[in-house]
Amino acid sequence: MEASYSTQTGETKTLGVVDFVVFASTLSVMLFIGLYFAMKSKKDHDPAEYLVAGRSMGVLPVSLSLAVTFLSALTLLGLPAEIYNYNTMFWWLALGMVLAVAGAAHVFNPVLYNIGITSVYEYIHMRYGRSVRVLVSFSWVIQTMSYMGTVLYAPSLALKTVSGMELWVSIVTVGCLVTLYTSLGGMKAVLWTDSFQAVLILVGLLSVFIQGCITIGGFGRAWDIASENSRIYFHDFSVDPRTRASFWSVVVGGGIMWMSYYSVSQSQVQRFLACHTLRKAQIAMWFSGVQLVVIVSLCCLVGVVLFAFYKDCHPLHYNIISNTDELLPLFVMDILGHLPGLPGIFLSCIFSGSLSCRCGVSVVD
């Protein structure tokens, strides 16, 4: 089984059998984790065990899960394309995420954790009553369905070109896999699967970055090329709301927006509630913040290398790709297409971004 992709060099790059085996193997591991925890806890009927892992989880799996839930395939594909098309101002998002983590860990986390709830909607019920709880639950379901539609569609559209996989196959595969291992294994399966996905994301990004630097002749050369073409830019402190991306919009605006997700979104709250103590939950949040900074920075570094690689042949101008979501997959096939297995790891990396995003188990009403 092979899928072909023509690059700007005119050559045909293919995803071979090894790449598909690597991809299928990673999906199988995720399913196995769900089955393992389903068998392990089949005699345990405690709802807290299923919803918040019995509040018995350690810092490492919770922090990894918090980090990858914060991200999506849109981030992994979009940030490099942002640097390629504009500049590095969005790199300030890493600082905004740190502010979001600080607010969540020390303002919202203690309140929700000490109440002893298993769902953020329990808190809403306790404070405002059932009718408000139902209304908020309904709005969250609608918002999440809309968001997940984009999260699943955008990477599937980009990866269709790389893998030859039809859009509906990609979307159905991701949806069914997440539903299966989540419903079978509960929150423990979600946390450990997210941890595995975090490793895949890191390995995938590092593979692309390192091989990209080797191909170009070193990161220093890539940075110089990007700088000469006005892509290295950090000092836009404009307060004009019409500015596309300034320090204030990215750090303050982005920080507040992400703090809302990190603090009161059921997907995030349910994860830090799985920690054994409040202190461990706060430590897990800070560790996840470090991981977020690393992943966001890697995405931006990949964007710098991406621009340097295509500076003399912009794929969109030559109709090699139809939209910027396909930039990173095109880059991967250009630099990793001759190395069996590594494109498969990248495919797993992007799918991990979709699988981990907003995944959780809960009762909203």
C-alpha cells in the first residue's frame, strides 16, 4: 500500500508499507491501553474510579495529558505555517500559556479540587442550580462538537494528500478509536493514552526539525535566511486592535483565552482532579506548562526551517498545495520521504494531536 505525493522538486514521494505499519502500530497501542484498563477495572463499579481515576494518578501522566489536551493537530500544522506566512510574533503564545497555567493552578484549581467533585458541572449545579447546569452543559456540548469538527477535518484534509487516506476514513477512524478506548478504560486509559501521544508528538516534531536542519545546512543558516526575509520579528507592541498579532493580543488575549480552557473546561478539570493531592495537581499543571512551551517552541522552530527550505519555491504559488494546512506535510515528504518509518511517525504525531484534543469522560447532566 502506497500513497504518492509530488513535491516542488517534481519527484514523487511515497508513504510505503513501513510507514503505514508504524502508523497502525501506534493506533493499536492506544487501543490496547483502553482494553488493558477495561479488563483491570471491570469489577470496580466506583464512578470516581471511572471518571477521575480514583484520584490516584501521579504527576507525570497527568501533566502529559494536560499538555496534549491543550493542543490539537491545528496547532501542530498551523504554527509552522504561521511562521512561514508571517513572522515569529505568535511565538509569544508560549508566554501566554505560562500565564494561563499560573492562573489555573493557583486561582481555579484549589477551589474545584477541594470541593471533591468529579465534574465542573457539579460545581455549577451546587452554586446556580440544575437549570443553569443543564444550560451550560448543553452549550459546552455544542461548542465542543463545533470545535472537534474543525480539529478533525483540517488535519484530515491535509493528511489526505500525504497518506492517500480519504477524509471520511480519517475522521471516522479518529472518532471511533477515541470513543472506544475512552468508554472502555475510563480516565486512566485517557491519561496513559495521552501520555503515549505526547511522546509521539515530541518525537515527530524533533524528527522534522532535526532532519530539516540537516537538509538546509544547520539551524543557524535557516535562522539567517528567515531573518533576512523579515520572518524573525518579536517586537510588535502595538495597542492598535487592527494589528494582526502583537505582544498584547498574543500574550494577554491568548493567555486569558487559554486560561478559560485550562481552568474551567471539563476536559482539563477532569484531568487535574485525577491527582492524589492538590499539590500534585498544581505541580502537574506547571509541568504541563513546561511541556507546552517546548512543543510550541518546536513548532515555531520548524516554521523557521520550513520557510528557509521553501524560500525560493513557494508551494502555494506553484499550485503544489491548495492551502497552508498542507505546508508541513509537504515539507515532511520532501525531507523524510526517503527515510522509511519517519513519515509514519509524523502521521502518528498529527493524529495524536487530534486524538488527544478535548478527550475526556464525563457526565454533563
